[in-house]
Amino acid sequence: MDKLLEQRRKGYLAYFKDGVADGLMYGERDETKTFSTYYKQGYDYGLTLYEQQNNQPNEVIYKTWEQRNGRKI
């Protein structure tokens, strides 16, 4: 029972980490992972970290992403 819970947590954490990396380093979502709430939370956190590093408000980052991808987040 504990192993199953541990495996699930590793999966959740992996999606969160991927989201953070995509938001912080690439600024683009991986559409194959957007079904995961953990990925979305990680992505939002990554964008927040990016904003703090570059002193850009999220609105600017979102607008840039929308212009580059031709659709809203």
C-alpha cells in the first residue's frame, strides 16, 4: 500500500517539476501534460519565478506567450 502511494507521489512531483521547468526555462506549455493539475500549478510557479528574475509582470509574460502561440493561455 505504501509503495503505491509513493509511486503516485513521484508521478505528481514529476508533473510539477516539468511544469516549473517549462514555465521558467521555456515559457511554453507542453500540451501533452496540461491534463495534470500538478503540471499546471508547476507551470504557473515557473512563470512566477521567471517574473521575479526578470522583473516582468505575469501579464506581459502571458501576452508574449499568446502572441507567439496565437491563442490565449
